[in-house]
Amino acid sequence: MLITLTKQLAGGKSLTDEQVVHAVVELTGEAETVESKADFLTALAQKGETTEEISAFAHALRDMAVPPPLDKVTRSQVILDVCGTGGDRLNTFNISTTVALVMAAAGVKVAKHGNRAVTSQAGSADVLEALGIRIDLTPAQTAASLRDLDFAFLFASNFHPAFKQIAPARQLCGQRKQRTIFNFLGPLLNPAQPDVQLMGVPRQELCEPIAKVLQSLGVRHGMVVCGSVGDGRFLDEISILGPTFYSEFSPAGTGSGTLDLEPFQLQPATLADLAGADRHANAEIVRRILRGEDRGPKRDAVLVNCAAAMVVAGKSRSCMEGWKMAAEVIDSGRASKKLEELAASQAGTI
């Protein structure tokens, strides 16, 4: 089956939803070789994934995930995920992870879906672990953390056991320097099924199709962003270095274009000002921002992304209001206290 679908893709013909389901079964099974799986993923990428194919893959793979057992009260509240696809290869510090912690401190329930580093020195799992936050919680413990602490990290490998069979093929594609659909599927597969989401992508042309996929997955209010750093490269975040392109949808309607950051009076900055390093260095960056000690461009990058997250989560009516709210969460000590609370509560069993 996978060889047949690979030939179809090589001929430029897209997959139907039913064919995607069959492909996912083969990719997550043991019958096909690593090479045939890698060849399929390569053919799909070289053809160019359609919005419909991305959506079908996201639905099929999320259906195979292990969901955290959220109670009715938690499920009835706004649940936010804020994350980027990765893959921009710009080695910034963990902006979206810092944003997630600020949002939790603001009282938003944040279900952060993530993994260890793939294209950077420290992924969200790596830096949270260095901050003393457990990443190996069971589904029940994850649900309790989200209920009681307004924050839960869903470590992708724990909640997607089927991915074990795909990893070798992805590694082979990586050796071939070939990206795959999995380069941007991660943020679409959150087992907690958040109803609001701020998601970053590394290419402007992905904003609209990925927004449509999020909408098809049941996200009620979503924004997909891609930020320029001014030299033809792009961040999978809202950028303080150049224009940020976005595509947004909500019950009130849809919109797209370029975010206006002029009202924020951002400090002059370069890409070097946002640089990260290994997990321990990045953890210290996060601590300094949450304590209010770092008030430079790194803080600006966090606040501007928090501003959009506040709007998406329904906490503010405008990005400017969201910026002020996020700044107050940090400056009041609530953000630093939330980090301490998470580390202390998860030192044992929740």
C-alpha cells in the first residue's frame, strides 16, 4: 500500500482522506521498512502537502494519541496551547515556553504540547526539565496539573506511542536533508485538544493553510504567525525584528495580514539579542525574564507573543491590553511564583 501511494505522490497526485488513514496505519505499523516509510514521506514533501492532506494526517494521528482524562470543569474552561513548529534554525531562546508560563500565571489553563530539541539546542521539554518541571507525568497526573496548577506539559513521546515506529524514517529523512510533514504536524497533535491556540510556523505561506487545519480540528480561536528577522529568514514566533505575518480565525470571523507592532515601542534589537544556548542557559534566561530581571529585547519578545496569546485566550480585547496584562503578571511576581509553584508541586507525585 505505501509503495503504491508513494508512486501516486511522485506522479503529482494528492492523497484522499481515506488514503491518508491507510498511510498512517502503515507508517505507525511494523510491516513496512524504514526506507519505504522515508520514501513515502519524501514523495509527499516533494509534491507539496495540501491543506486537506495536512488536516487528514492531523486527525488520524491525534485519534491515535493517549488523551489526558480531563474532568468536566476543566474541559469547560478555555484551554490554550502556544507553540511553534520549530525548524526555523535560528536558535533563539525558548520564547513560546516562557509565554506559556506567563499565561498560566495569568490564570489561563495552558496545555503545552512539546518535545525535546530537534532543530535547536533546547526544546520545550529540555528547558522545562532544567527548570525543575516534570515532563514525564502520566495522563492522570497531567490532567491534575492542568486542573490544579493551570499548566501541564504533554511530552509528545509519552502521549503518542505510535510515533516510535515513525522516528527511524524521520531520522533517515533528516540524514537525506529532507523535511517531512512531521516538521509542522507537532503543534496540531495536542492530545488535550485545546480550544484556543497561538501557533508559529517558519514560512509565511503556511499561515493560512495551517490556520484552516486548526479550525478543522475544533480550535475555536486560533492565530498562526510567522515573524521576519529582516534578512529573508523567519521565526516561528511573533518577531520584534521585522514584520510578522498572521492568519487568525474566531467566532467573530477571520483575518490575515501583518501585525502592527509600532504601538509597543519595542527596544532596538538584533537576532543575537534573542539567542539561546543549551537547556541550562535557556532555563536561566527564562528565570530572569519571569523574575523581571531581564527587561531587554528578550522580555519584549515574550510580551509581544503574550499579547497575542491574551487575545486568543479571551483575556484581553487588544494586543496592547494583552501586553500590559502580561507585563503586570511578571512585574507583580506572579510569573516567578508560578514557576516555583510548578517545580515544587511536581517534585513528587501530583
